[in-house]
Amino acid sequence: MTAAPVLPTAFDPTDPVLNEEAIPLQEFLELRRTAPVHWVEQAPEARAGFLDTGFWAITKHADILAVSKNSKEFSANENGVIIRFGPDMTREQVELQGVMLVNQDPPDHTKLRQIISRGFTPRSINALHEVLIERANKIVDDALAKGAGDFVFEVAAELPLQAIAELLGVPQEDRRKLFDWSNQMLAYDDPEYNADPETAAAEILGYSMALAEQRKADPKDDIISKLVTAGEDGEGLTDDEFGFFVILLAVAGNETTRNAITHGMHAFFQNPEQWDTWKKERPSTMVDEVIRWATPVTVFQRTALNDVEISGQLIKKGERVALYYASGNHDEDVFADAGTFDIKRDPNPHLAFGGHGAHYCIGANLARLEVDVMFNVIADRMPNIKQAGEPRRLRHAWINGIKELPVKYS
């Protein structure tokens, strides 16, 4: 067995250059063994927008779960959930993001989540099933016609984008705008994109607010109308709340599912026996293993509201803690052979939807449906898909992203 590495003094698992190479799973293993609550001193350019000098890295599954469930002592709102912004991020900009659901604490979070949940009922998600199967088949038709290409752009990104457009009632021809805007908003660490996050956020806010105004004037049977008009509770989202919801959906519903599908396909390429198992048996456990393996969002943060202990380590009021889902999803105390991609893994209590508690991913069932539909259609329609080149990873602090995966479709 390979010995876990000795950690460098300045090891920072949010370093985007480090994550462009690979998620540092061996270093996480060493932290779980020796320092499950580990202080990380951030370089000045890495802590833009934050008032402190670093954070506590939480790497054990049990600790991540405990913090995720404890909204009374750990705040999502105090510093937001993003552990590392671009170097130009100001404190004022961090605080402005408090209007987003993911950055709120109860009772504001509870109230806003109740409204947004109107669009994510089991009935709403189940109603998409047949439509997504139809769309996945068309996506595969177009890919097969090309013969070879980039799996990320042509396959993995398409179904989440089309699902968001279908769910929102956004014209399908506008879905690429969502794709480009979300890339620009997130890719501030990757020089290839020459990203302009502020302009992209303004564009998506303007587009979303215009949609909200249209639906208020002429309601339709779609999620926008359900969210911006008064429901049984007598309240709907304001135009700006709806705009920030679309930003969240473009990121959480597009980037994350796209990367889950891409990492899943790459894992199948690396483990052809698992692909054979999937084609022959179609175990229902496949979806959660793909999501565990991918862990598209590797880390979110909370801020301590009081002095509190985690695994014997005192966390002082006001200090940030980083919940490393990518580490928790490889915790050997929870997952036997965690480094093995096993689509029959059961049970699979992964943390890729943000752990449990108030911030459990509101779109988890939609994400599961998209992954299930896409891999069923791929197995049915292009079972002999092959990798044609090495994946190119995204340079990012908290997204486990793949920018390109060359394949031969048939």
C-alpha cells in the first residue's frame, strides 16, 4: 500500500492549480488520519473578500455531516459558502450574495426554500422524465452523426441545459446563453476562459428579471409563474430573488450535473468491467456512485457563530470551516474501498449534495434523474463509446470540473 504523503507546510486544498491537476485525495487521506480538523493559512490573494487569514479544513465524513446539520452554530450567511473567490472580490460583494438561497440561514433560508420548492415537487420532476428521455435520445443522435467529438460540450452539458430550459420555460435556443454565462461566472481561476464574472452575473440577472416580469403579466404553466406569483403561502419571489435563483440554478443545475456525467463517463472508461455491468444489469445504485465519485462541488464553507469543538479542536466564534465533501466521500470509515468505482455500492451515504440538514440540494432528485436518463440512453444507443484522448480539467478552487473529454461515439 502506498504511504500517504507528508503534507507541505503551506498545503491549501483550495489551490486551483492543484485541483487542475487532480483532487488531492492522498493528502486528504493523510489529513483524515492525522489532523481531521486542520488549519489552512490562505495567501492574501486567495482570501479576497474575507476578513480572516485562513480556515479550518474539515475532512472526516462524520464531522462534515455534523456541521451540515448544525445551522444554529454554523452560518452560511456570515461569509457565504464559497471558500475562495477571485482576487478582485470585495467584502461588499461577498455580502451582496447573501440574497442567494445557498448563502442564507434560517429563518430567511426556510422561507425562501419553501417558495422555491414549488418548482421541485416530485410531481414536477417526474413530469420531466419522458421529455428528458426524448431529449437525451436527440442528443445521442446528434453525437452519433458526428462520429467523434467532445463529450462535455456535445453530451454531458446538453441534458442539464435542456432540463433547466424545460423546467423554467426558457426558450431552448437560449440555453447556450445560460451555458456561457455560468462558465463566465465560475471560471475566474482558469485563464483559458478570460472570464468576466460580474458582466455574466449582470447579464443573467437582467435576462431572468425580464422573464419574471413577463410571467407576472401573463402567467403560464411553468416554474417561473409558480415562483413569481403568490402561492398558497401568499408570497412569491421578487424579481431580484428570482434572478439570483436562476444564477444558482445555472450553476447548481448545469455545472454540477454536467461534471457528474462527464466524470461518470470517464470512470466507466477507466473501469470497463463496470461499463459492462451497467449495460447488462442497470443497477439503480449507479447514479449515486457516479455522483460520489465525481463530487462536482468539492467544498463549501460555514462560519462559526459561537466557540465550538469539532473532533476535539476548538473553533472560535467567527472562524471559517471548510467542508471538504471530496474528502468525506472517500472516508475509509464510511466507504469500503473508497478509491474503487463500484456502481453496485450499497449503502452509499455520500455528501455530494451538501450533506444533510437545511442546505441539502433542492435539485437532488432532478440531478439523479438526469444522470440516470443520460447513462441509460448512452448504454442503449452507443454502447461502444470509447475515450479518444485525455480529459482536460478546469482550474478551479471548488468545482471538480472537466473542460473537455475527447471520445469516439461509435
